Amino acid sequence: MHVPWPSWDQAALACIAALLLSVIGLRLPDGRLRTASVPTLREFALVSGLYSIWRLARQLPFTHEAGAIDRGRAIDRLQLRLHLPSEIGLQHFVVHHDSLARLVNAYYATLHVPALLAFLVWLWIRHRDAYPHWRNGLVYVTLGCLIIRFVRVAPPRFIPELGFVDLSQRLGFQVYGDPGTGISDQYAAMPSIHVAWAAVVGLGVLCVARSPWRSLIVLHLPITMFVVAATGHHWWLDGIVALALLGIGLWGDALWRRSRSRASDRGAVEVLEAA
């Protein structure tokens, strides 16, 4: 099963269309329609453009997998030394429960993009003040994932001698197709973009929302970590590194915002003193 997410060129066209509509919107008379539509169209253009760049970067023509399997084995050894639980135990549990196996495959294949888009829309509509911080965190963690992928790392499912299986292939529910094909580079397991985006959604809702229902959304993060390990698509460390990248990105964005706020306050004080 291959999920038909928008291609990079479709996203680029959406970006251009949104920018043109925002320019047209500026010609509207001042009022509620202009106030609501122009910023929304600009933000849609920004997100579409970033998505287009991400899809392009994920399809860079990497044809070498030299060292990827060895790095995967090295991660397995490191996890054993760190006493992290084995992904194999999760796999064996899931493999012996066919309905659960199909559920985790479907979760992996279909939910990470819609959940992220729903989160961004919700944040834009309901918590506009918090939106830039979490959108920037998303940009930083995705950029970090794209940079680190230049170091080739094989996922567990490509190392069957360690006991791993390709659960998606076994059930005829392939997400990417054969290695070297599909929408994504399959030798870029480190770090996990699935966990990175699930962390943006789960932690973003936890920090911003006030509803008691937020605890249900936060579960998207641990469920995603379970799913990526159980399907054999990622090591535990792939998710841990993604969480660290998001933490660094959010921390850096918060520092930058505080610096801007202090500079703005100093400027206001200078203006008052000059007056």
C-alpha cells in the first residue's frame, strides 16, 4: 500500500497559488475578510513551500548504501549496552497478533502527516500566539532529520540475521516499495521523522491546550514510538535523537524570541527617554 501524499510539485503549485491569492487579498477593502484571509494564505504558502522542499530532499538520488547495514548493527550493539529494551520483543508480540500487526502498519503508513496538519490547523485557529513557536520547532527538527540522513543507517527490518522482520512486507502493506523506489529514502532510519512529527503534535498539545482531552492526543507520541519499533522501521535511538533535535529547536527558538523581546523593550525605553 502506497499512500498518495502530495508530491513536491503539487505542493509548490499550492504555495504559488496561495501567494498569488494573498496578493489579491491585499486589494480587498479593510475588514474581517482581509484580516483573516491574507495571513492564513501566507502561512499556507510557507507550509506548502517547506513541504515541497522536504519532499524534494527526501528524494535526493542517494544510490549508495555503503556502511548503512554496519551502522544499523552498531546501533543495535549500543542499545544493548545502554540496556534499552529490544525492538524484537515488540515485533514478536505484534507478529503473533494479526489484527494488531495490521493496525500498527496502517498507523505507521497513514497518520503522521494528517495528524501534523490537523495540529497546525488547530493551533492556527485556536492558539495563534503559540503557532510560530511550534511551527519553527517543526521546521528545525525536520531540517535536522534531513541533515543527519546523509549518514546512511539501515532500519532494523533490513537486518534479518538479528531476528528482525519487515512487518509491512510480510503483510503485503508496504509503505515505501522496494529499496531505491517509493517516496522516501529507506536507508535514512536515523533519526525518525515519524517520531519527530508525533512529538511536535503530542508535546505541542500538552503545552498549549487546557482541555482534559489533551492527554489522549499526547498518546500519539508513545504510540508512534511503539509503532515504528514494532514494524521494524526504526531503532529506539532513531526516536530518541528526533526528540533531542526537537528539544534543541524549541529551546533555540525560545531564546531567539526572548532576545527579540528584550531588544524591543530596550527600543521602547529609549524612545520614551528621548521624548
